[in-house]
Amino acid sequence: MGKKNKIQWGHACERGICAQCRTKVLEGAEFLNEVTKEEKLRLKKAERQEHYRLGCQIQVHEEGAIRLWHVPY
């Protein structure tokens, strides 16, 4: 999401390992890809239920209003 679209978002690995790009989806989750296996491995189930994602794993699949909040550990 970030580097490809020239968005400054904290990250170190871009592979879903470091979680420095931890992101809370505030709006528009329905326009994003499903949670990836990398996110399932790195984020706790409770975090995923609270709409946390890894910014490096997020892909926009449909146009719509999306609001994200960068919330690193």
C-alpha cells in the first residue's frame, strides 16, 4: 500500500514480519483485500477483530471511502 502509492508509512520489512506498519482500518474495510496469512501470523486474533491490519499487506480492491490510522507498537 504505502511505498507503491508513495504514502509515508512506518515500515522496515514490507513482508508482514516487523509490524511497524500496523494500521487500524477506521472505515472502508469492505474495499480492501482479505486478511493475509502474514497478518494472521503476526497480528493477534483480538487485534484482527479490532480491525488492525498490516499496511504492507493491504490492497485496495474497490473504489470507496477508506480511512486508516497508523498505529505502530
